[in-house]
Amino acid sequence: MRTRLRHALAAVPLALAVLISVSACAPTQEILVTPDTTIVDVRTPAEYAEGHLEGAVNIDVTASDFDARLSELDPEADYVVYCRSGNRSAQAVSRMTGAGFASVTDAGALSAASTSTGLPIVTD
């Protein structure tokens, strides 16, 4: 009994590695972007300058004026939000929905956002 349990527990790290690999290779879900959709890059201005989705506006989620900038936006409009890794975009989406925004999609990291929206990464 103990031997079986030991073998089963030894297989857990391998199973997790396979699961993580499959998740990382999963195709990105397509996000519909219309002319009325606002693309929001929530990274710092320096990160934005290095490359961002075409047509994106930069509203830094870590800046002290983030909530003030949100108040300038239409809460009934459609928004797609992204960042560098997906962490800050998740924070921004949470804050936006908490502020009453009705249609906010978290596109995650910049490269995933580009793939899922079909928008190119550009620099100004």
C-alpha cells in the first residue's frame, strides 16, 4: 500500500508538468474587435512606447490617476485590456468591472492580445 502511494505521489510533478505544457500550448481564443471597441494597454508609458497594439490607448494601472482616467471613459462601451504578462490586465479588469464597466475583456499578455484580436504590435 505504501509503495503504491509513493509511486502515485512521485507521478504528481510529471502530471503537473504535462498539464502546464498543454495549457501553455492551447490556442488563444479569438476576441472580436469592432470599430467601437477601445483597446487599453495598462502597462507603463515606457513599456507602451516599446510596442503596443495598433490603436491602443495607454492607461497605466499602477499610476495614481488610473481611477480618474477611468472616469473619463464610457462605462457602456466595449473594452479589451492587456499588459505584459496578464497580471496587471486582470487587476485593471477587476477595477473596471468594480467601477461599473459593462463589457471588459481581459486579453492577457501583449503577444496573446495581438494573436486573439488580430491587431499588430506597433511603435510610435
